[in-house]
Amino acid sequence: MRKTIGLTGDGAAAEAMRQIDPDVVAAYPITPQTEIVERFAEFVAEGSVHTELVTVESEHSAMSACCGSSAAGARTITCTSSQGLALMHEMLYIAAGNRLPIVMINVNRTLSAPINIHNDQSDSLGSRDAGWIQLYCEGAQEVYDTVIQAVRIAEDRSVMLPVMVCLDGFVVSHNVEPINVLDDQEVKDFIGEFRPVINLLDTENPISMGNLTLPDYFFEHKYAQAYALEQSKAVIAKVDKEFGERFGRSYGIVEGYRMEDAEIAIVTLGSMVGTARVVADDLREQGVKAGVLKIRCYRPFPIEEVAEALKGVKAAAVMEKALSPGAPGPAVFSDVLGALYHKGLHVNLISYVAGLGGRDVPAKSIRKVYEHLQKIAALGKVDRILNYLDLRGWQ
């Protein structure tokens, strides 16, 4: 029976994992992800899942174990954050290169140094080129729904790639929200039984996996992987649409808010979306045509959808919780700029870095970004590209 209960973002992820009942979970504790596996370990101890829970000595080992279990034909899930994801970095490429449909829940937390346990998105954005699908969640309900969808996406025969489900640490992971939880059987019917492809490890028909590939064929392997990632966008949209038709909730690849006639817009992902919506509503009451564009699917990057949403605006700001030191601009900004260029569009686009190390991004700060966009729209050109929202003078 469906029910609504209070859960944190971490609790929502753990509940989705319980209903999925994966064959293997291999994980190592790290704040602010720990609560997910702690709760799931209780499900294992209670006997409410049939999962083999592997407690390993590091995150590198966790992803190594996941690669082995997935290659052997087991439905596999893991969780991590921050330095844990960084320690997995080598194995992220192994998982994607071997086309292993692992689902990983990453609770976004900044990377040291200096040591900080709070939220920004430098960990997952730093892994953007590892070949994983990346989905970013605004709140706990979306976390619950996306973890369930991620299993279907990863295991689709045209995809067979790992999926990273991202949620902002503490802001989403530890805040309690009312979550509409599906019936256990509904979840099992939606994800279906895992049927591994034939080229996985089989003791009756042994094959080599991840073996040496010389220049003659390495390019072909990487092209096939990249092509599958590009094509996965259609699968992500299809699975989300089916989820919406069955259960009444869908999120899309991107989600525009009051974008139909927007003259200025903020583009962002994760928990900042909700605050930006509130500010946009306030500005609309004052006659300002403000909008918000939420990027849910960051990899593969939704070039067409982003360009279509922004084609009519006079000025837009990309707000992201990560730096790209030494680059022309941060990661999401560069991708949005590339999407616009790819489609032959000129939009006055600026970059704002916000919320590093857990610094709050209140509504009054986002309002200042919109005020900056109004000036750019009136001027008809960008005054400076890179801005820092969370310096002391902004709050």
C-alpha cells in the first residue's frame, strides 16, 4: 500500500534500496552518506532484503567489489561522498569502460583541503568525464524516485552503463520531508528482474573481461561507450515518462520554471533550484520576467533541451557549487555555453560559483544574481563572466 512518511534524503535513498532489494551492496562509511548504508544494514539484519552486504576497507575496494559483482551478473548498488568518490576515481573508469550497470548514490560533499564535511558538488562534477550517467536531485522525493528509475536506466540493453544519483549533503540528505512511498510490489514490477547480458562472467562459459586492448581496437571500445552514453538520454526520458504515467511523478531531463516568457533566468542543479523558484516568483509579482532552468540530467549533457529553454532569454546565469581552477569557466557553465554555441545561439551568459563548503545560499543572494542579470539584459552585454556568489560581501 502506498503511504506518505517523513524521511531524510538519505532515508529515502535507503528505502528505495530496500524495495529494489539488490543482490549486492558494497560500501564504506563517509559523512554525509553513512546514514544510507547504516539504515540499509538494518534492513539486512532484519531479513527484509536478500542482499549480500559487503563491508569493505575503503571506497576503492567498494567500487572494486561492485565491479566484480556486477560483472558476475548481480544487481549492484553502492553509496559514497566526497573523498570516497575521489578514492574510487580509478574504478569509476573501470565500471563504465566495462559497461557495468552499477547504481551509486553520491551524497554531494566538498573535497578537501581544507577538511570540510559540508555540501558542494565538487566531488561528482570532478568525476564528470568518467563515463557515468549523472542525475541530480532537488529534494528527498526526487531522490527516492530517481534511485528506482536509475536501476531501469542502467540495465537497459541499449545503455548498460553505471548511473550516479546525486543529492546535496545535509541540505537534502539530512532534512526530513514527507515522502510518498510506493508499494513494494509496484517497485519490483517497475524495475523488473535483472537479466544480465551474455558477455558477463559465467563459470560455465568463462571469458576475459577488462583485458589488454591495444591501439587497434581501444578506440572502438571507447567510441561504443561514448555512443551508449549519448543515446542514454532517450532512455532516461522514457523511463521517467513511464514512471510518471504509473505513479504521477516525473522530472524530465531538464525542468523549466516560468521559462515560457522569461527574459532573465538562472540555470542550476540540486537543492538551489527550490530557492531560485521562490525568488523568481517574488520577482514575477514585481513585473520582472524571471525564470529558472533545472538541469536534472547532467551526463549525458542535454544540449538540445538547454538551448531550447534559453533561446529567448536576454541574460542567464549558471549557478553551480564547484570550481574549475584554471579553466575558462566552471564545468556546468562551460557545458551550457557549449550547448548554446552548438545550436548557434547568442545568450548573454554569466557564471556564478556558490555555496562552496556548505556556505548558505539564501534567497537574498539569489535575488542579487537576478538584479545583475537585469543590468546585463538592459546593457545588452556581459560585464564580467565569472562571479563568486558566496564571498562575505554578498550575504
